[in-house]
Amino acid sequence: MSDNPSAFPVSDIGVHGQFGMTLRDAFALSIAGGMAAYSGTAGGNYGPGEIANRSYQVADAMLAARTGDA
């Protein structure tokens, strides 16, 4: 998979490791919100599993495009 840094990096992660979500998770979260808002309108009807799977597919594509792997 492409580079997947922290979405909200901190300067001192201390002994607890990486804080927060990854960039992939942040992308998927944004995509899922849009899909959920659109679901049920204009003939679009997405179930929770479909939203989750498609959100991460698009997030992976976004990461690949970001690093030139697309």
C-alpha cells in the first residue's frame, strides 16, 4: 500500500506511539459521510457494508494518487 501517514501528526508521540487516525482512515471517513448523506437520494441506496468497503477503496486510490502510484 502507499504511504499512509498520520492524518493529524503530533510533534511528541512519547511512549504511546502514533496518536489519532491514519490519513487512509481520514479519507475514508470523509468519503463515508458523503456516501451516507447521498444514500436514499436520486436513486442511490448504500448499506453500511457497502459504504465502508467503497470508502476504503476510494481512500486507497487517493493515497496512490498522492504518491504517484495511481
